Amino acid sequence: MELVIAAGLTAMMATAVVVVLGRGLTAWKRTDGRLQKIFELKKSVSLFEKDLRNAAMFDPLPFEGKPGEWIFASSQAPDRLSAVGYRLAPAPGGGMVLERTVQLLDREPQPVAVKQLLSGVKEARVQYAAFRGEQEKKNLEWMDAWDSAVQNKQIPKGIRLTWVVSQGSAGPDISFSEEIWIPQGEWGVIPNETA
């Protein structure tokens, strides 16, 4: 009889251990997936920030930013200027993927390297620091687009990134926002409205 009781208790304890380990493993997988997506997001933002901080005006390549697509010249190494682009492209199965393109600006045509950086992008908003009117620089505003041809052939002084990325079944969406200040940039000007 004692053997039956001992076997029953051992079976109950083994079942409890299996249940606890199973739930722990499920939680770990969810956390691991979330951490992986956060790592991908941070890596993508860091690369975007590095390219922006190394941005330069290079005629005939403008600095252009519009919803879902950004292109500009950036120095990848001393004396090596590249056309760098970021864009949101449709992902297979839905959602968007952030892609980065790089083409060395050289005398000879160079191939374009395309790399997918981040999947599951629901929103990628980039705004540009500006002031209303040419004289008054008191109230900072954010423009949704930048065209260096309109902004006196300048790159922006400040950029605000706001990204939302889906984790799928790993958990809720991840939201991220950051302001990047570009030392060699200029303040954008929003023309005063005339009455």
C-alpha cells in the first residue's frame, strides 16, 4: 500500500514539474521572440541614425523624405559617398518590411545593394524639424516631408522617427520614437501663410 501511495505522489509531483516547465518554456519563447523583435528594431534605428548623421548634400542627389521612402547621400567611409535609401515595401503575407539600399556614388555605375532590415512594420513615420517663416525661430514644428530642392538645398537639422512594429503572436505591438539631431543640417522653413 505504501508503495502505491509513494508512486501516486511521485506521479503528481512529476506532472506538476512538467506543467511548470512547460509554462516556463512558453513564457521564455514569448519573451525571446519579443526581445528578438526589439533587437531588430534597435539595430535598424541605429543604422538609420548613423546614415543620417553622416548625411551630406551631393548634387544631383537630393535629400528627400516622404511617407514610406527616404533617400539621401551619406558618407559610408572617408571619401566614399553613397546614395542611401530606406523604404517600406509590402511583405509577403501582409504588413510592411523596412528595406535599405546603398549604391556607391562613383565615376562608374555601381550595383545597388538591397537589404531587408525589419519585418512586421505597421507604421514608420519620419518628420523633419522646421520653423514657420524665415525670421521667427521660436516654435519648433515637424513637417511630414522634406525636399532639399524646396529647402534651399539643405539637409534637415532634426528628424523624429516614430515606428510601430508587430510582434505577431509574441505579444503586443512595439512602439518606438526618437529624435535625431544632425549637426551639419539646417532648420527647415515652413512658409508663412498669407491672408
